[in-house]
Amino acid sequence: MKRRDFLKVSAAGAAATAVASPAIAQSSPEIKWRLTSSFPKSLDTIYGGAEYLAKQVAEMTDNKFQIQVFQAGEIVPGLQALDATAKNTVEMSHTVSYYYVGKDPTFAIFSAVPFGLNARMQNSWLYQGGGNELATEFFKKHGVIGFPCGNTGTQMGGWFRKEIKTVADLSGLKFRIGGIAGQVLQKVGVVPQQIAGGDIYPALEKGTIDAAEWVGPYDDEKLGFQKVAKYYYYPGFWEGGPTVHAFCNLEKWNELPKSYQTVLANAAQCTNSWMSARYDMQNPAALKRLVAGGTQLRPFTNEVLEACLKATNELWSEISAKNAEFKKVIDAMQAYRSDQYLWWQVAEYTYDSFQIRSRTRG
């Protein structure tokens, strides 16, 4: 090659490099976001989901997209996490959408409602059955976009100072219970109290409340409820498979490079699986410890469950009559639930029931 031609090629290559480099740099900018959790650090699995999410995002972007996680109360109280995100006080939050039914009861359906979906069904509905599409449309009106980012599995029914044998035993009971479930239980005589996780123990200890529900054996043991209430009821029929969401401020989300949006969405999905698996690993040993320590396990009676199911259906009818969006989403979820249980009663339930019966046989 002649020297003159070589210089031309070299110059062209240098020019191309000069153009390409800023474009590459621009596609992977350094971004730092803040995330506020609705949970205290002591609850290492439900709070830990936010830290796991941040770690995944950082590693997948070579630390160029960093999310700093704050526990409930460090920036805003736990039950104001979504509001802080919508107002861009923080770019993100890790919270449960049923905390915000005061804004619109439709929020609850995308996390958990009484006699709703179990964890696998919830994931199926959200990811494959149109649930996330409905959620995105709804959340957009509130200035956020949300991604499933954790699930506890079916929760326990809570800690009670006295036994609950009949519906009459619920009358006047001051019960810490979050979201729309409180409205259901109010119909059967309960006085619902919405209290953030970190504040439940002192309220139960002082007698400000008579009973409290949180998550399940692992978290409940950490919070020490077994020290101040003897009876541990199941199942938490209001939380068959509650989704924890990662919410992003919608404007900030739209400013992200597409690659970062994909990273964040995939990290949330990884966290969703991580949390479920971790609770399934932790709960059995915790339940054994609680029972060995004197906790009295009790199932809710069929009378209580039937009364609460009737109250639930009444509430859905009342809300649907005045909230078209709620009706659209609850109808979609319930139709999905019906088909899911048609299938589950054939295979999953039959298999699990046999396994449970044969578990203690040699």
C-alpha cells in the first residue's frame, strides 16, 4: 500500500473511532439512583430483596448503574415509599402495592387480595396472563412503573392473644392487618390497624392491638411476636401469594437507556425468584423452632373462612359498582384463578395432598 493511501485509511479509521467512542460511552452512562424500602434491615429476606436487586443491576452494568438502598424510615416512612417515588423524592421503592389502597383499591390486586392467587398463580397471571399489562396501565396514572420483585408465598394468619374459634370471637378485635384485607375483616367485626412492620411488636406488647399478622415463621420469629402472643393461626387467606414490587418514577425510567431498562427488569425478575426460594428454605426450620418454644399452631375454622369469603365477595361487588378499573382487574384475576384451580385440583393438589399424608411414613 502506498504511504499516501495508508495515511488516508488511518485517518478514516481514527475519525470512525472518534465518532464511535462517545456513542458507546453515551449508551452506558454512570447513573446513581436511590431506593427506599418499606421494610427494616432486620428482615433480611424481604428487605434483602432490594439489596439483591441493586447488586444484580450493578454487576450487569459493570457498576455503571448503581442503586443505593435505604431501609424504611431513613428517607421516608415505610408506608410512604410509593408516594416518594411518584414525587421523585427517590427514583425507586421496594414495597407492596396493597399498602396504597387508600389511593385506589385497585392497587391491592397486583399484590394480593383475600382469596386471591397463590404465589405460582400470581406469577403466572402477571407474567403470562396479562396481569403486568393491566398493572403498567394502572400504575402509569400514578406516575410510576412497577415490576414484580419478590413473593413471600402464602402467609400465616397471624398472632393472637386468645383463640379464634367462631366469627363472634373476631368482634371488636384490634388486628394489625394491611391493605384491603382490613376492609374485609371489618365486615366480620374486626377493627383493622395498619402499622408498618417495625412498629408491630411494641403495639402488640403494649396491648394497643390484640393480634397482628406479618409474613410467616422466619420473619415473625425475627420480630419476636411469639414472646407477646401465644396462638399462631393459618392460613393468611388474604395473602395467598403476595407480590412485592420494585417501583420506578416513570419519568426517570423513561430517561434510562433501553439496555438499563432491560437490566433492571431482568434483575427484578431474578429477585422475584430469589425471595420465594429463600422464604421456602427458611420457613420450615423457623416454624419448628417456634413450636418447640411453645407457640400454639391453630387453623382458622371453616366457619371463619366461609364468613370471610362471603364478606370478600360482598366487598368486591361494592367496590366494582363505583370503580370501573377495579372491576376490570378483579374480574380478570378471578377468571384466571378459576382456570388455574381447575388445573391445580387435577395435578398439583392431588400430588401435594398425597405427599403430605405420606410425609411421616417410613
